[in-house]
Amino acid sequence: MKKRSVAAILVSGLIVSAVLTGCTGSKTTANPQPSASSQNQVVNVFSERHYETDKQLFEVFTKETGIKVNVIEGKADELIERLATEGKDTQADLFITADVGRLHRAKEKGLLQSASSDMLVKNVPENLRDKDNQWYGLTVRARVLVYDKDKVNPAQLSTYEDLIEPKWKGKILVRSSSNIYNQSLLASFIAINGEEQAKAWAKGIVANMAREPKGSDRDQAKAVVAGEGDLAIMNTYYLGQMLNSADPEEVKVAQKLGVFFPNQNTANGTHINVSGAGVTKASKNKENAIKLVEFLTSVKAQNDYAKANFEYPVNKDVEPSDLIKSWGEFKPQNINLTLLGEYNKKAVEIFDQVGWK
């Protein structure tokens, strides 16, 4: 599997004044307003991603195409609500988020539209794009087991299902059920194993938790090293970022952790998710939005994603970064990621039923 990283953030004065009014909680940056004569050479992006890599990629796209990228950042649910509230009057042409669950949510609300091209079909494998072409994966994340090298022999690890065995009681660290990554993980189990087995798994994890869920994936990693538990469920790219952090303490934490890809010797595989993009239903610059997604899934952009943000590429012609390669190859779950969105509500119901806070 491969890894990716997204790129960029620039917001025009027009977007700030027209779109920002009535918004509370989205972070924005501003650029000069395009002239009327260049109005068609623009693409307006609502993005949950906040990485420097994205900003740089948007700048490269503008240099290569002449199409200016205006970006408003915010939390995914806030941006979805904003798209719904603004309706046909929205400035946004493209919605970018960090999880397929939110992409599916936007689709269900009728906020996205079908958009396709030969290049997108070539760049993005079928299982990493919406069946109706309403969203496309940009980068892949694997949700793995990260363990304390001093306490856990990787030979003890095998599958996600094994985590509910008594031997792991009081040893598992994981973030809350409100986290979309965990919702998508459980949704994948529903798709593969059915609701009853998925519920039994979630209940077993709750029984084996080292503490009540709290914090981010990075916080789970830090808690493992602090001795609060022996292993954590987290996304690979967080560990990659920690190993390359400007904070020496984060680097020290990450160096003490090992990575294990569950379910490699089963019919299933390791759970994956994507950050992705969808053209908005009310886009005024659809062609430019498609061109941007084509660029972000191209070999050039995918290489930047992989090397700078430690995500797996969606484009099969791009290799993961050397760091990611050092963790070894893995077999991903063989399901269309659309199912993660379709089973999201059921996953949330199960979490509530088993008391996963």
C-alpha cells in the first residue's frame, strides 16, 4: 500500500468577505481578490486538511495552470454545515476532508456532485473512490497497532480480533468513539463481519481499555511510552510525523514504539481510510475543481504527500516514503471505502450500546 500528503492554503479577499460572514470557527487566510477578467481561473476550496504540504501543492498547481486556489479551513462537520446552509450560493467548488465518513456524509446531504475524467479513473483505484464519482481519495492512512518495544513482543500480535482476549485486559489505549477514524474502523468490521461480531469486538475493546478514551492518536502513543498501556490503535502517519517532529520529546516517544499491521494472515487485512475530495453540488468552477483533484492525485503531488506527510499514496505509480517502507508492506482490507460511510451510523449506534465513550 502507499502513502500521501496533501497541499495548500490561500484565501481571497472575496472569499473572506462573502463566505466568512456568518461563520464562526473556520480558520481562514486571505489573498487578493481575482479581477473579473480572471474570474474563471479560480477554484475555491473548503478543506479540513491543515498541512504545509497542501499549501505548497496548491501553489505549484497555480503556477502550472494559472488557476488560483482559495482555501477556507475548518473542521469537517462545520464545513459540511456551512455548505448546507449556503446552498446554491456557496463559493466552494471543492470539499476536502480527512476521512471517507465525512465525504459520505456530505454526499448523503446532497452537497456533492458526480465528477469524473479519464485521468482520475487512472490515478485513483476503484476501491478508493466513490461508486458514483462524487469523491476521490487523495491519500491513504492505515489504522494499525503501535506498541511499546520494551513490553510487547510483536510475535504476540496478530489481529484486531485478538485484542479482545483477556491477555490484553487493561493494556489497550484508543481515542474516543466520537473520533471518525474509530467510527470508520468499526464500520469496516460491520461490512466484513456483520453487526453482531462488530458489536462483540467493540464491547471487548471497552473491557480491555487501559483508561477511559481521551486525546488524539499522538496522545495514545505518548500514553503507551508513559506506561499507561502496552499498545495503542492509531494511524500510521501520526507516528511518521512524530518521528520527524521539531519537538525532540515527540521524537523520543516515537522511537520507542513499534508498528504492527493486523490481520495480515487472514482473509481480511489492515484497515485503511482516505483523506479525499469531492466537487460541490453548487460549484461555479467545476472544471477547475476537477483539474485540481487530477493534480493532487498525479505522480508529482502524490510523491510530495508521501515524503512530507507520511501518508500512503492512492496513485499506484507512487512509492511510499522510505520511513513508511521501513515498517514493511501490508495487505489492506479488500472493501470499497464507500462502505465506511454507509455503515457509519450503525457504528456510532454500536459504540453507544457498548459504552465506548
